Amino acid sequence: MKLKFFRVTCKCGHVGKQFFVRVDFPVNADSGKEAAEIARFIPRVKHDHKDAILNCVEIDYEEYLILQKINNNDPYLKCKNPQEQAHILGFAERLEAEPRYQNKVEKNRRNVVEFKQKKQKQSLESFEKYQMDYENWFSFEESLAY
């Protein structure tokens, strides 16, 4: 019997890989762990992220009903396509940067070429060393044969 109510704060998507929208969902469950599991599979939540569930707090029934009304009137949760989403007033202020994509490494051609040349030089040196070892080993074996 599910008599506990939870406010589960989730990262919601469909706003680009580098951003998310924070939304509180009201969930009816036996425990906080079960509430988080239920919330993970609500539409718009970033299902594939480990940190999709930001917070899970037990609430009373009145707050549960208030959250339901807020979400029923939220245009972000109602829109069906990016065009509708773009027409929501103040939507850009709701976007938050995804921490895992903030430190993006920029590659330029010079760094890539230098890395490839360094790698090629190391493999060539390794091959030459192997070839010298093989030649010395073979001559050593020949000297033992005679």
C-alpha cells in the first residue's frame, strides 16, 4: 500500500546535450528509493544519466497536490516539439548547464598532427629496437651452432 508521497527533483531533457531543466515531480511510493526509480522513467527525464535524480524528499498530501497542479500547468511538460518549446516565455532562464559537458577539450589541427607524429616516432623506435634484438639473437644462435 503506497501511503507515502515524495517530491523527486529530476534533470529533464530535450533541451540539448549540454543543458537540462530541473523539475520537481510528485511521486507516490513506499520508499524514497522506489520513488526515485519511478521518477527516472517519467517522460522527459534524462534516463541514461546516473545523476538524473537530484533529490528525493518525503512530503505531505497537500504539497503533493500542489506539485501536481504546478506540473499540469507547466508548458515545458506539455509541449510536443522544439518549436512549441521555443515559444515558452522565460524558458532560457530555466536551462542549467550540464556539469559533465562543461570542460570540453578543443582540438586543433596542430595538436593532432604533433600527437600522431610522436606516436609514429615511438612505434618506429620500438620496431628498430625489436629488429636489432632479433638480429643479435640470431647471430648468437649461429655462434652456438658452430
